[in-house]
Amino acid sequence: MTEIIDGNEVAQEIRDGLVAGIDGLTDSGTTPCLATVLMNNDPASQTYVSMKHKDCEEVGIATRDIELDPEAPASALFDTVDELNADPEVHGILVQMPLPDHVDEREVLRRIDPAKDVDGFHPENVGRLVAGNPRFKPCTPHGVQKLLAAADVETEGANAVVVGRSNIVGKPMANLLIQKSDGGNATTTVCHSRTDDLEAKLRDADIVVAAAGVPGMITGNMLSGDTVVIDVGINRVETDDGSELVGDVDFESAKQKASAITPVPGGVGPMTRAMLLWNTVKAASDESGVDVELP
């Protein structure tokens, strides 16, 4: 019988596990603090930032909520990031994407202090991840690792296929799976829009991580039996009743083949938010020198 991996449940366990460390830091005079910077009018981004603040409040992490006019010059965002970098009470900085066209996203990522880059996207942190000495693991790939561990999926020696090569998910996910460490040691293939015969690659996979952003691109007939499927995709598609969120995997057909699978929504999404909290607590611990046990 196929196991449905409940991301909401695992994410709640992560949040619950962070509370003791947060209390320990607070008792030592350091309250972990996450600053979010929003420079767009996108309702989805506004909702996502609000959810992040709610998550922080639940576990005892302080927050700063900064909203900038999307028409403001890029220098307004750069100055804001510089101020947060210099603020000793802020431990994590998250600039919500997308940014206005006149702001260089890469320059913003480079501007954030690597020690406060709780998204894990600064070039220094990317390099540390590739070198096998991560300061922060990007939230979504790290969340996928936690889901695999919670489902007792053995990655060592497994054939893993990552579908997608984005800097946010695909590339760091592949790097984590090949690392010589817990949650790694997998033989990992990265597939993408130029991959020839994707189905042949998927049929050899013990673990599939779908992160291409194409709704329903992976179906059950493309999988061998007993594959573990982690669906990172979140796509809004039109239906007769309006719209709905679906993944990159056709859930109904894939669950007939998979030994375990994540749903959309309720799979990877909650884990991304939980691992942002995880990284923020780690940043506060590193900055303060107070060791805490992270779940």
C-alpha cells in the first residue's frame, strides 16, 4: 500500500523540535529574529510572507516586516539590506521574490550577509554546499531530505533522479543527494527540458524528486514499482470549477506505482517554511555562540 508522506505532520514535528532551542537562546539573551523584505504587489507573495511571520510567532522567533514600494529605486532595497546586515538583533534576512524588473536579483542575493542568508542562495553559501561544508542548506531541498528521513527512505546506494535544474531546488537537491553524509550517498541523475527519453531515466529510479514546474509531467506509467516520489511542483491550473493546485506529478496515477509519495498541496510546501525557521535558529546559534540541538 502506498505511503502518503504528510508534509504538514513532519513540518509540525520540526517546529515543535525547534522550540527548546529557541527557548535556550532566548534565556541566554538572544531571541532569533527573521527579517522579511517585500518589494512587490503580488498577492501570493504577500500571503507567503504573512504565513512565514505566523510560523515564526508560533515557535517564538521574532520578526521584522519590511515592505518597499515596487517603484522605488534599487538603491532603496540595497540600503535596506545593508541596514539589516548591520543590525545585531537580526539573524536571518529573506528578500521575497519576485523583484521588480529594475532590480538585479543576483546583486540582491550577493548583498545579503552570508551569515544571515537563511535562504542559502548567496554565492558563498552555494559554494560551501557544493564543497560539502554547508552553512545553510536551501530550505526546499533540505525539507525534501527531512521528508525522506521521516519516511525511512534510504538514500545511500539508491538511484535518485532529480527532474529540474533550478538554482533554488534542482541543483542544490542533486548536490545534497550526492554528498558523502547522512541523507546523501545516492547515485544521482539530473534531468531537465533537454533530457532525451526522460521515461527511461525515471524507470531506473528508486527516488524521484520532481521540480520542473510543469504540471502533471510525470505519470504513473513512467515509474517502476516501489519508487519514492517527492513532488516539489506547485502549479495553479484552471478547472471547470475555477482553479486548483497540482504538482509536477500526476498524483492519482503515480500513487498506483509509488511505494511512497508526497501530495500537493500538503507535501513539500510546509517543509520549505519549516526549514526557514530551522535556518534562522541555526543563524542565531552561530552568531551568539550558544549551541542548540536542531531537530
